Amino acid sequence: MVVNIGENNSLFNQFMSEVRDQVTQLDSMRFRRNMERIGEIFAYEISKRLEFQTKEVQTSLGIAEVPTLEQQPVVASILRAGLPIHQGFLNFFDKAENAFISAYRKYDKDGSFQINFEHISGPSVEGKDVILVDPMLATGSSMVLAYNALLQKGTPRHTHIVSVIASKEGIEYMHKNLVGKRFTLWTGAVDAELTVKSYIVPGLGDAGDLAYGCKE
């Protein structure tokens, strides 16, 4: 299932316009904050799909029955670009456990690249809801690699995969390579084109560089 929350008009699209805008992007602090706010909106929407249980809460005047989360999800992000969105999720799921995945593109001299996985740090995900975050779903290969890395920590009850912008090619790759897996893909926009270097067009550029500065 693919859920594109940018299809309906909301304040979410204001934040999307700013993270895409090349002038606004010059302010890295604002870019990080907008990504954080986008993460908060995704968190709210995903919370509607989680399991709740009724809890009795003692007020000063009586007892109120309030639906509360059955369990907190595990929030997992691909370093480093996923960190601002990750913080947005933690602002809402403030008791969540966390996982971090180190993966990156290693380019060859001819411009081709492969996705290298280095390390995953996190709790067991056995039987838990997982939110896996990477701001850009380009080819889809890094997200599939990250998902498979999470399986080292157990089998999730359900995985909510979050990308602010996804390419059509990346979505197709996910469906082909995660057959039979229980996941929902959440995005804010689906763009049609990839460049020869596998950057999404129109996309927004390199989210990690925009948030934290260029890398060598």
C-alpha cells in the first residue's frame, strides 16, 4: 500500500514547497526544521494505523476512559539524511525505541554506484510496529537494504516506510523486492524521473547535504 499524504491540500504541502525551494534551502536550519515538521505530520497520520487500548485516567473530578497506544513503535532512520525527520517522529512518539542504520552510496569512477551497508544499532523489533525513515526513495535499493538489515533484529508486526519524496521507479523496486512483507509506504510526493546519477527530478537535491552541509 502507498499512502501519499501530499495528494490532499493541507499545511503539509506548505512545508513541502519550502524544502523543495532552492532559495529557502539556503537556510539549513529552516530546512532541518521543515523536515522535522514533516516528520511530525507523518507521525500523526501513521498513529491512526496503530493499535490502541482504552485506559482509565483519574482526573480531579472523576475517571475518563481514553484510548492510548498499545505499544510505542520503533523509529528507525538511515543516517544521516533521516535525522531531522526522525526527530519529528520522536516529538510525537516520545517514548519510542530507536534504531539507526548506516548505509551510503559508494560511487565508481564511471559514475555508477552501489549501496554499502555498514552497521545497524537498535533494539529488537520482534512483533513491534516499526517506522523506517529515509527522506528520498530514489532507486529504492537503499530502503530495501535497510529493511533487510532491520530483520537482523527480528520480524516486525508491521513496517511503515516513510520517504518525503519517492520516485515511481523506487516504488516499483520496493514492491518487486519486498514481496510478501508487511509494509506500508508513506510519502509526500511521487516524482516521475530519475537522473543518470539516480537523483529524483524535480525532487529537492541531496537532503543530507542540505541539512548538514556538503560531504567529501
